[in-house]
Amino acid sequence: MAKIGPSLMCADMGNLKDSVNRLDNGKVDFYHFDVMDGSFVPNFTMGPDMIKTLRPYSATPFDVHLMIQEPERYIDLFADAGADMISVHAEATIHLQRTLQSIRNRGLKAGVALNPSTPLNVLDYVWDTVDYVVLMTVNPGFAGQKFIPLTFDKIAQLKELITQKGLDIEIQVDGNISYDTIPKVLEKGADMLVCGTSSLFKKDKSLEQALVELHDFLNSLTGKSKINS
């Protein structure tokens, strides 16, 4: 079963503690925090204080996605705030391997995030320091963007590489992960779904209802795959 990770940048910022409690009750697998610096991406969101404030209210893993320049400068800051997983963009750091190793040295899972046009070969010499890969299926910076279709092939290519190498690396997909795109990203090999306004945070539904429907949808896909196999 694919892992569900609510993208908290899409939640009600005035009631984040309440949203986290309600999502915990409905069973999610991780929380996705988008950290933006206004430089690597043209937007600002979230920071270590927000993560630190929410940490006491949930035992669910906190997945911190650093969309910032020179993320190596802030690993300790976010580790101390309560992150369980940190992903950094290959495009944003000169010394990718060192940065990933510094995340692991803090006892956290290390992830590499790749923009839609970034080739997979940037992973060639860091496979042994990667726990998960975040494939952006939109250009990072804003919620509600259109899914980029060519990233379907990218997911499949990454899955094939991981399988060929016999590695234990998960594939996270981030960007317009909707009811339309979920079946195909799972078919191509995605393991972790970052769920925002396209599938979970709906204006016309409560969090509880939206999460139940998402679980039911994923269960129906799992049932189909078993029948087809």
C-alpha cells in the first residue's frame, strides 16, 4: 500500500495542530513540510519553529522537504526541530553526497529531491547515501499546479534503476497527486504520495471525509492490482 503524506502547506495554517490531530486519527504515514526560502523557489513557507511547535502533538514521521539554497547549512536546525526525514534538492547543493551523509549522521532518513527537468544521473554516485527520492511532478514553489506528464516515465525509469541495483530506496512523488494521477504514479512505481489540494485538502469536504475517501480509493487500486496479477 502506498504511503499517504499530507502536505501541510495546504492545510489551514491557523489550525495546524487541529489538522494534525484529525489526520493522525484517520491514519496517515508521514507529514510533508515544504520549506521554501524565496530564492531556490519564488515563495516562502514554513520553518523550524513551526515544525518544533507541532512535534509534541504527533508521533507520525515528519518529512521535511528543503526547497532552499545551500540546505547543508540548515540540517542541524531542522533535525533539532524534530524532523525524521529530510530531503534536499540536488540542484541546490554543490556537495550532494556530503549533505546527505550529514542528514544520516543525525540519525534521519536522507532524501534527494529532483525538479522535473533534472536527469536521474545526478544520483549515480550517491545511491549508498539515499533512503528516498522525491520526484517533483510539478515545478516546485506553489500548490495547485498542473501535473507534468513526462514525469510518469521518470518514475518508471527510477523504479527500474532501484530494482536493477537491488536497493531499498522509496520513491516519493510530489505535485498534483490527484485521483487522476495516483493510479498511474503507483503503476510506474511510486511508494509515497504527497497529498495536497488535489486529493486531500478539499474545500467542500472535511479532512476526515477526504481521508476516508482517499484510503478507500487506494484500497480499491490495491484490489485491482491483485486481481490483474
